[in-house]
Amino acid sequence: MANHHYGVRAAVRWDPAVEAYFTACFGTPRLAAMSAALARPSLTPTLRVNTLRSNPQDVIQKLQHEVWKQQQKYHHPSHRNHHQHHDHDTANIRDGTRVRDGEVASFNELQTTATSTSWNVPDGEGAAALAGADGVLPAQRTQPPTNPTSTTTVRLHPRFPAVAVLFGSGPCDIDCDPGLPEVVVNRFAGEAVLKGAHVYAPGVLAASGGIAAGDLVAVSTALERPVGHNEGQCVDADADESHLLESLYLSVPGPSGALSCGKGLPLTPRLAVGISRGAKVQPGGSVPLSWTRQTPPRKLQRLQGSSPLRRGQLRQPQQQELRRRNQAGGSSAECCEGELADGLREGAELSTAADYIGGHGSSSTSHGSSSNSCSVGNISDSSGVLSSEYSEPSSNSTTSCSRDRESSSSRSSSSSSSSSSSGNSSNYGVEEDERGNSGGSSSRRQDRVFLGVARAVLGRRAMFRAQEGLALQMERRLYDVPSCNGLLRGEVMLQALPSIVAAQVLNPRPGTAVLDMCAAPGGKTTLLATLMSDQGRLVALDRTATKVAEIRSLARDLGVRCVEAYQADATEAVVTEAAAAAAEQLTEAAAVAAVGDSKAVARMPPPPQATSSPSPPRPSTIASAAPLPTAPSSTRPLSVIAAGQLLGPPPYPAGTFDHILLDPPCSALGLRPRLLHSWNLPQLRAMAAYQRSLMHTAVRLLAPGGEMVYCTCTINPDENEANVAWALDRFSGSLRLLPAEPLVGLTGLTGADPETGSRWLSEQEAAMVQRFDPGQLFYERRSMAPTATIVGEDGGKGLQPHKDGQLRAARDNESNASDPAVLSPPPLPPCCWSLRAMGALPLPSSLPPSPPAGPMPPLPHQQVEGKELGSLSVDEEDSPWVDDVMGFFIARFQKVAQP
Ligand SMILES: C[S@@+](CC[C@H](N)C(=O)[O-])C[C@H]1O[C@@H](n2cnc3c(N)ncnc32)[C@H](O)[C@@H]1O
């Protein structure tokens, strides 16, 4: 199998200090399970149905049809004929690939197979870990089933009837001839391919000689590795992954001379893939690494004239042109390639913009002692959109960077980690060569991650010349996850289940004043608007202007009207006390003078009128054993926003909002698939501190009795449990935790941070938050997991407080009816079970079968025969469910008094 020539990456690669910290936080098996899941795409991607426009039942039919069309297109003879003499569906393919009968199967089919033989998984890695720790869902550790085609089922989620779930499959066993030409893509293109994208030209790093358009090629991705100790340039490796700190790209020497980024975050040490764009894959699959070359190719020397450029250096006009193009929003790293590449023979190594360093396509040209560098990022997402970043750190950055690296590593070394400096090449489990570069002189197949087989859209030369456009059309993928991009636009939107749950936990009432503090691109904003029935005012803030445009555009697409989107720094969204006092005591003119903002003064007191009827208390599953502060939500009237009334841009007086969603920038260590995370510990700590500054503002903006949901898409406890604990302690008496219902995820972490000792959550608090581990959540009948903590619906069972103050799972055979300490849980829809459990669980016995290839299939039989659940039919007796989720965290607070 082609896979066997490569080192299939079973788990995301961490900074060693972070890995040691997470191991101390989660334990080895749990971290292994999460790391494995992070390295592959979710096999149950979810689409939220826009219920403002469409009925879920209708949408599911359309979706099934769309997916079926995609599959038909793929399997249709005319499609196959298009690529002459390549028949992908037969057991033997003339051009060197074979997809053996039965080796590609849907997730559903895999689930039904009971055997547990390891399949397509490297030995050893995470073997002792929990189910899934080897990179394969438990149900996938099976012999491949017999269906030769890959089909995708679409179903409505049994617990969330406006959520459509697509079932993907993988890892598939793709058998191809080792003699097939090869293309190596950068990690970002690789991660996008794992999610279902094709490969765009800027993502191609290296290719075998002589590839022509139409050829079938094996595709793999190369990961970054630490670059030698003396390399000068320090480039943030994950700036884009944080999807927040654009300023991370800016290298700012601090007062001490240490290099940090705009937000004070220390920069990570340098990682580089080492493959120069345009490099040639040798027969046998190896690619020479750029740091093994001391001198540029002769032709490049000729281009450079008598004074050869040092590695990473562009000549002045080239630098200026590159900067001009990037500032103008043009693409991309390859523009400098393009210029230098012109006239170069194929396969010549280019020393510019060649090493892709962390982040989405950041690349650095800085090598050796050069302090002159360009750092260009390219993102080729599944929709093919390219974006770029350009930065040119000053030369003094280079020297101060190493100081910072030292200080950052000394901080790291104080951790429980046994690892050394983050800049050390022994990090990330790779060997150093004598020059301090890891991984030796070439990238071998086993160093790369196999992605599948593709059809070349461009010939080799064109791949490296093109600055945009498709280079490879994937034909066989390791993971078969249907592409959801642009599917039924306006009717559905791709949204991960935990994100949907977060908005549902806030569940803002129609007609109220709602704030989404960090809102772009607006996925949760638009769901909140839907939950408000598009009535009331929903202010959506984001710091970045272009992202605010995205919120507006999404709201338009989905037909949402109650959203007001503004560009603003949310940490400054509350009117200062001085300004509020001025507004109360002075004349308006004086207040304006004091505040310097007439709009803000106009919106200042009197406070929101209390004209609505009291809001009914929300039913709660969980009662605290300790008495909670009086719940003002049952008496506090919510704002009533007249139709058409605008709240306007910030700042707002304290206590303006009834509901606040705080989905702050985070380390995003729950997003998948990711093959490498280069965040270091100081960066993670700094991120948590930044989130606390946003929490501070959120608490002030929340009206007494109002509710706030705090969520992140990271597994990092410092940004989750530690921040919740911090908020409860910092605003003690003003803020309390409420159960983040509907409870779907796992409980939070209890105890304390293994490094700092700062507290996490008590048992009681931990039961109120939701933690989604990347991997899977099972929805099962309670009886299937007697040891798990269960939230149930009927009969008053569920996660319940006991007399001793502990929360306990109510079992089927326990009767709590007479226990006065137990409150009834809220009713859930019939026929739903939610299992909150960790670890290996009994496998579901079945999921609906995949539709057969051929004409539009009917919905699976069970759904038709099953019991009605709202607009969804599910089989009453036998409908276990698995959600293969991203890492996420949700906490729900209520403000009981102004702090
Ligand atoms: C996790 S994303 C939000 C995702 C969004 N809630 C959704 O579901 O589509 C965080 C966002 O916070 C924005 N951001 C970062 N710092 C901010 C600040 N100080 N004020 C407002 N927005 C900020 C970033 O631009 C980014 O778009």
C-alpha cells in the first residue's frame, strides 16, 4: 500500500513542553486519544439548518441528494472517461493505483463491523491508550467491509433536530504503485486536503520530474521540523491558527530587547519544512532539504550576478515588488518564487520563500545569519481562497529573538516538562544533524504523511509557476469526508456541533439585547439570531474590519436582520466609570466634553427600561448543594428592544446586555485536522490572560440577572477551567456558574494546574461546564454504560446532586424520587439519551446503512420505520449515535450583582 511507504501520522505533534504539560493535565491515555483525533478530520461533520428559511426535513432530503450527486459525479463513467483510461472503481487500475474491493467504507459501515483487527495504523503509537488513541476510531479498527464504493449518509441529529450530520469514512486503504510520480505539499495544504479540499498551486512544494497534466500522482505532506540553533529568524509558527493575533506576525523588541509579538506573546522558535519550493522528488521518494545546500544552483547564481544572494535574501527590487503585491492583497509567497523561478530549470532549488514555517502557510526566507527576511503566508483553503501575510522583521529582532528564545525556554524548563529549550532540535521527536538541523539531509517518504492519490491539473513546471488555481484534483483520499463548501447556501451552514451547543446554551430570548463580543465570522452570531427568532438586537463585535464584513455578509446570506456588526476592540466596549459618572452628574455638553464621545453619552443612563414581564426561570438539571445566591433572573425584567431600534456601536454603559457570548480568540488546539501545533507554554499562558481581559469587560457589560456563555475551541485547561475558576473568584458574589445546558460534552477538569498550582474546578463546578474532547461522544441508552455519568430525560434520572453535595449519575435501578436533595432534570425530547462519559465505551451496535450507489437513495429504512422525534424519525430501539467532535469548552455564568 502506498500508505505503507509513508509514515502515516497517527497524532498531532506538540511542542514538547506543551505535551508534557498536557500529559500532566490529562494523563497519557486521554492526551493520546485527543492527539490522535486531532490529526484526522471529523468523520461526522455537521451542518446547521437555517430554520429561518428552511425546514430541516426538507433540507435533509436535499442534502442527501447533493451528496449523492457528488458521489455520482465521482463514480460516474463519464467522469472516469474524462481522465482517460483511469478506472478508479475497479480492483486494478492501469496507471498504478488500486482501490481494492471493500477497502473504502463509510463510517457507518465500519461501525457495524465487530472485529478489532488493527487496520492501517502504525504499530505501537498510543497502543495502550484509550480507544481511538492510535488515530482510528474504535469502530474503524476493523477489517475493511465489503462495499467497494464510498457513500455518505446524511441524517438529522437525534438530539438537535436542526443539525444535519454527514458521515464520512476513513482512513481508507489506498493501494498505489510506489513508482507513481509524487507531489509533496506544505502542511497547510495537507491539512486542508484531509478536510476534503483539493490542492492549489501555492501549496505544492516538490514534485517528481516530468509530471504532465492528467497524470495520476501520489500526494503527501511534509511537516516542519526545528531548524538549527543558530538560525537567526524567529517566526511565530501558529499565528494564523489562533485566528486572532494578527499582531503575532509583528516582531516587536520589548524594552528589555527581548523579542515578542504585538500582544506581548513570545515568539516560537523556528520550525521549517526544509523543502524548497520547486524541489524535485527523487526516484524512491526522497527530497533534498534546503539546508543541505551551501550554494545556490548555478543558474540562480547567474541570475544573481556577481554577488550571490545569501539564503533568504531577495534583491531590493524583488523585495519591494513582493511587499507591494502583498500589501495590495495579492498573492503570495510564490510571487517571489515566480520571479526567481522564471527561466530556472525544473527542479532547481530556490532559496526564497521556500520554507513553510508554522501558521497557515507562513514561510520564512531567513537562513543562516541573514537578518533580512520576508515572511509570507499563504492559505489555500478548501474554497481555494488565498490570503497572505508579509512581514519583514528588523535586523535587531534577529539578535533579540535568540534572547527571547532563551528566556522562553527557561520558563518552559521550569515546567513539569522534561524537555529542553523549545528551540532545540531534539524537540518534536526528530534527530539533529551535525549542523543542528533536524531530520538529516532529505525528506524521506516515511517522514511525510500520505494524503491520497490525485490527478495533476497542471504539469510540473506550471505547478511552480502558477500563483493561484488548482494544481491537483484529489481522487482518492485517506479520509473520505464530503465537501460541504457552498452546499445549499443560505439554507445550511457548516458548523461544528460544539459551536451549535454553545449558542444553544446561551439561548437568548427574542426581543432582548444580546452581545457577541468576538463574533467573526458570525457562525454563532447567526445561530443566536435564529434562536431569538430574529427579534431584539444582537450586537456583533470584532476587532478586524474585514471580518466584520464577513459577519454582515453571512447574516445577509442567512436572512438574519437583528444583527448589528461593528468593528471594535471588545476590551474597550464598556463605558468607563469616569465617563458614566460624568454622564450622570454633568450636563450633556459637559459629559461629552469629559467623555469625548457624544454617541456614547447619548446611550448612557437612564438604564434600560424594565417594561417586560418577568422572564420565567430556566429549568435546571443541577442544583448546587451549597445555597446559591438568589437568582435574580426570575425577577429581573429583560430589555425590550423595539423593532428597528439600534443599539449602535460601542462603548456601552455597564449592564446593557441581557445575554453575552464570549467566544474569545484562543489557541484553537481543538481544531482538526492538525498535524502539528507549535504553541509554546508562555504563549498559551499569555492567551489565557488575554481572555481574562475580555471576561472582565463582559462581566461589566452584562445586566444583573443576565447570562454569559464563555467558550473556546481549545483543549488547554488554562484557557478553560482555569479561566472559569478565575472569573468565579475574581467576581465572587457577582457571578455564579450555571449548568451549561443542554449538557452534551464531558465534565470539566477538577483539581489544579500542575505547573502553577492555580485552581481549576470543584466537582460541582466541573459538572456544570462542558468539555468536548476531540474524538467522539457517544449517545447511548443509559443502560449501555452503567458506570458513566448520564444526563437523562425521562423518569427524573440524570446528573443529579446528592445529599452529600456530590453530583451523581442516577442509574436506572436507583430511585431518587424520594430524595429531597434531587431536583428533576428538564425534559428532553423523547427518545434521546446523552452520555457524558470518558474513555472506552461499548460500541454502538449499528448506524443507518449507507445508501447504495445508483439512483437517489431513499432515507435509511430505520428512519422511516422509527419513532417520530419532531421532524426527525429515529429508530426507537436501536439508534446509538456517535459524534466525532472537535475540542471545545463551554461554561455558562449568571451575573447576580454588579461587581
Ligand atoms: C474564536 S473567533 C470567534 C468565532 C465566532 N464566534 C464564530 O463562531 O464564528 C475569535 C474572534 O475574536 C476576534 N477578536 C480578537 N480580539 C478581539 C478583541 N479584542 N475585540 C473583538 N474581537 C476580537 C478575532 O478577530 C476573531 O474573529
